Amino acid sequence: MFNPQLVLHEKEYEAIKSVCDRLYKESNSKIVFIVDKNGQLIAVSGDVSRMDTTSLASLTAGNVAATGGLAKLLGEKEFSVLFHEGENDSVHISLIGTRMILVVIFDKRTNQGLVRLKVKKSTEELNRIFDAIFAKTEKEKASQGAIEITESDIDKLFGDF
Amino acid sequence: MSFINYSAREINCKIVYYGPGLCGKTTNLQYIYAKTNPAAKGKLISLATETERTLFFDFLPLSLGDIKGFKTRFHLYTVPGQVFYDASRKLILKGADGVVFVADSQIERMEANLESLDNLRTNLKEHGYDLDKMPFVIQYNKRDLPNIMPVEELRKALNYRNVPDFEAVASKGIGVFETLKAIAKLVLLELKSR
């Protein structure tokens, strides 16, 4: 297999989501979301009805990837926190383990110090959850096949094109 | 790295369009974006220079429909083709489930094609992937131009693995969806075989 897969079940998703929800409330922020380093959105809390979360996720991952490349050039392992300050909204980006990214978007109702503090607390928790998920995915690899995909299923997908 | 979300009942996959500078990677995405039903696509994001050369990547999220109750979503990325953006290219390849190599059919771009294919192999290897084993499709683009190489020669030079390959004129949409279908199919079948 060339590429490790991430499989997320209901229970694990709920656990991640509840950490995001709590962080969202405690840090008084606008949006909290978790993206994997390849740009897939994993979970989100807050009002995203007017937000293009897919693009947000992809650009965040690109941002982290570019900064990671920069870090390596400088001889650093990584930059674990990125912070972008805007006139109204600011973005706090931090790494969870080696594969996930935690993003908090906040405005003047809160401050960077509080966000940082709450992120730190949540990161430990998320680390534990994701470690367990990856260990499980690894273990289940051999017995996988829960979604049985046939060629005709795939052909049907392209019916509209 | 495909991502299967049982909670949201979604399968997410990442496809990367690779190839030499100005071969038409962005044009492929632009055509797909223009011709796809608005409900099935997200925003096309292009991180490009003022002269519309790709600086970091283009990104287009696409939903294709359901398989066994799971929504299938593809994230299409292009890399910057210009040689000196190699560091960015490498970053974008990370986590790719499948690669489309867009070759420029013009005779004078043959060397650039070969160099880019070689670069693809090297960059994949650095992420621990093997180009000979992963879902891979080749597109011979710009077939409408006068000074092009015969497909047979392009095939001999680039498609030694005998993967699905397509002639295309991406600016007019010829071959664009055929290429996309082929790589999506390979990626989903790979998912199944895991």
C-alpha cells in the first residue's frame, strides 16, 4: 500500500467534535476546525453557513505545507504555530501530532492569549484521540473492505458527465 | 491519503495534475469547473502570479455522487509546472491518491515532458510512493497544434507502464473528462483493493 488511509467512525468523530465545540465556546472564537495535512476537513464548530470550508481547509493545508518547507530549509523540524492577524478576524493555526491541523478563527471578542491557552489544552486531548484512531486504522488495515465498490458503481458516478 | 468518514458517510480522495510548465494542467481544471453542475463543485482556487502562472497550486473540490451510500468527493490539485517551483510541487504531491500527467504534445516540449515525469517519480519517492504502483493516467494535450509528436511516439517515451492515456485539447475540453473519469476510477478501485 502506498498511502496510509484515514478512516473515521461515528464515535471517533463525536469525540473530536466535542473537543472542537468546547474549544469554540471556551475561547469565545468564531470558528474552530480540524483539517488533515492533505487538506481534508475533519470537523468544524461554529457558524460556517457563509464560509467555504472546503477551500478554507485546502488553503490552510497549503499554508502549513509551505511553512513546513520553510522550517526545514532553516533547519527547524517544523513551526508548530502559525498566526495571521487581520483587521477584524485573525487565524491561529497549530499542529496536532504529525498529521492534523487545528485552526481557530477569532475576532475582537476574545484575544490571542486566551485562544492560545485553550488551544494548548485541546491539543493534548486531540492528540490522544488521533493517536488511537491511527493505531486502530493501522490494525484494521488487513481486515478492511467495509465498503464494497464495484466497477459498475463507479461507472454510475459519471452518468452526469 | 484517502479519507473515509463513516460519520458523514463520505469518501474523500486527492488527485494531482502534474506536468511541465504551460502544458495545460490549470486549463484542465478550469474546463472541469466550467462544465460541472454548480451543486457538484466548490470554488476553483488558483494561487497564481499576476501573469496567471501557477505559483503554488490550483484547487477544485468535486462531488461525483454516491457509492453504496457514501458521497464521493475528489479534491483536484495542480502543481506549478515551472522547474524552479520544485519545493512547492513536492508539497502538493503529499497525500495524493492518484496522479494525472499532462504532457505537452509539441515536439519542442518533449524534453520538458521527460524531465517533468522524472521529477514526478523522484518527488513521489521522497514521500514513499512508487509511480509504478499508484493510480496514474497520462494525457497528451494540445493535439490541435501544428508541430506535435505522433501519439505513438509520446506513448513510447512516457507511457511505458501502459496506463490509460488520452489525447486532449484541454482548452476546448476534448479529452478532459475522459482523463478525469479514468483517474477517478483507478483511485476508487485502489480503495477497494486495500
